[in-house]
Amino acid sequence: MKETIKLGLILFIITAISAGVLAVSNNLTKGKIAELEMAGSMEALKEIFGEDSKFKPLDEGKFNEIKGNNESVVEIFEAYSGENLNGYAIKMVSKGFGGDLVTLTGFSIDGNVKGMRLVEHSETKGLGSKAAEPEFYNKFADKIAAEEITVETISGATVTSKGVMAGVNAAREVFNTQLSN
């Protein structure tokens, strides 16, 4: 009996130390991870709206209101050309074959899709991962945001394709109901 308690106590101590080390390493790396994610978002935003565009996060109050109505919203950016509001970019989470898909969809002020990028995924290499390639994401450009957006699916990656379209259409719904005038 004493041996069992001793082994249990040793296991508890090892587990507590491991949890502490993981917590410390998480705190040390979370800033860098957030920085890398933001850099990836900015790169995608510039691809969608152009190198000369400037971006700023949507007003926090407005963002929180939108996020309260739609938990799939990750971030919303305003896109500017000089001082003029050029459009919005909405980052959404949807479900794919391999897990979460994070899409970034840009909308122009006139109600058209400027472009879409798949910024995070864990889809099968060579199949679902094709959704992050220009041959697929360029199909979304110039679609009308007032209508449901559909594109031809990737052969062999229907679940991924439909997940991306779900993310784009959820972003379209946010744009139409919360951001367009």
C-alpha cells in the first residue's frame, strides 16, 4: 500500500513539473506565435488588396458586437488606399477534412470579393492543401458578395473545398449584414 502511494506521489510530482514547464514555455512563445500569425495575415491582405494598401483592425467595439453574433469570426481588418476606405477583410474559421480551416476573404466597398486566401489548415498534402494554391483561391475573386459564393471543388478534396466555401460565405454574410452600407 505504501509503495502504491509513493509511486502515485512521484507520478503526481513529475506531472506537475511537466505542466509547469509547458506553461512557462507557452508564455515565452505566445508573443512570437501571434507576431508570426499577424505577419502571415498582412502578407495575405497585401496579396488580396495590393502592396500599397494599408490595414487596421476594425474598431474593437464593433468587432466584439460582430464576434458576439458569430463565433467563427477571428479578425476583421479595414483596408485603405491612402485615406479612403477600400474594403474589409474578414478572417473566419470553418471545418475541413483535416481540422480547422482559417480563411481570409477580402471585400471591396462596392460589394465584390477582392480575393480569398487559406491562411491556416491541416489538410492532406497534395489534395486538400491545393485549396491554398492560386488555381483554387483565384476562383473567388470578383464574385458578387450579395449572392452565395460557390466555385468548382478540388477533385478528391470535396470536404476541404466545401469548408473553404463555408468560411467565405460566412464572411460574406458578416460583410453584408454588419459592414456594407
